[in-house]
Amino acid sequence: MNSSAPPPEITVLLLGDAEVGKSTFLSRLSLGIRPHGSEDLPPYALPKLRDLNQPFTFNISLYARPYTLHFHDTASPTHYTLLRPNFVILCYDISKRSTLTSVQNHWITIVNTHFNYSETLPVMLLGLKRDLRKEWTAEETKDGGRGESIMPGEGLNTAQELLCDRYAECSAQTGELCREVLEDVAKLSARTTTEKGAKTEGGCVAM
């Protein structure tokens, strides 16, 4: 590899309903994978990001190579349907069932219609606001019903049904599982620059 060559640039697009936590997740991402050291966790203030400043650029080094990741969400000044992302993350709020339904009924259709230019485009289903998950009550599950919160097994099953390559959960507010999610996002993004791409062999993988 030519050391003087610029690092590969990767476009990552976050899709999902408003208020599911995309902006907070991007704020967490802006701190880097290890913002203060390998063991540090919140509380520390998340930076305030302005939508007009998108894409948010994140420089990483993996496999002894530098990469530049450009993150957009649906509030990007460039309309998301005009982008050609290398990696798509479908986001929903774990504490709000309607946002997962929206991924199933709306956002996956956007992926399959506007971003169908590559069969190797990796897609992750990401449950945000993990800290707000509540156990289902007896009243909610009466007559076979389900609670408002999405449980991990249901999230994984949905990812498999949608043919996603990864399923993950985290709380960007508290930092729970964020390091693991960010590392996986970085690794998958880096793999999009390889000849085989980042598609997972053997179906959806849960973190």
C-alpha cells in the first residue's frame, strides 16, 4: 500500500424515525471508540452536534491502515436519498415499538429502492436507548400481546427477517455497549473497502 495515498473514505448513513436517538449516537461517536481511555465510561458531557455540520467525520485506524468515515443521518443538508452510502444503519428506539414497525414498513423499503445499487451494501439494525427498556407487564402480555419495549430476541429476529448483516443495541446516553457497537461499525466500514465487501457470510450476526 502506498503510504502517501489518502485514506479510503467511507460514507455511513443512519436511517430511522425522528427522536429515536440518532443524534445522540452520533454525539457519542464523535468522542471516538475510546474517548478518555480504555476503561472510562460516562458521566461526561456529550458534545452538541449541529445538523448543518454533517457529514460528521471520524478518522480511525484499523488493520494498520487509516480510514475516514463520513456519517450522515436523515437531517443531513444533503438529502439522504441523494447519497450513495457504503454502509447503512437502521435505527430504532428500543422503548418505542412503533419505531421498529417503521423500520419494517418504511425504512427497509428506502434501503431496497434507493440504495439497491450494490448487493454488497452492508446493513445493520441498531436498537438505541437501551437504558429505557422496560420489562413487559402482565397486562401488556394479556391474550398474547407484547409490551411497548423491544426485547433483544425480537430485535434479532427482525434483523434476520430484514436480511440485515448485524444486529446491535446500545445506550448512547449512558455509554452501555457503545464501545462494542462503535468498534463493529468501524470494522464493517473498513471491510467495505476490500474486494469481497462487508457482507456477512451465514446471515445476520448479533453483537
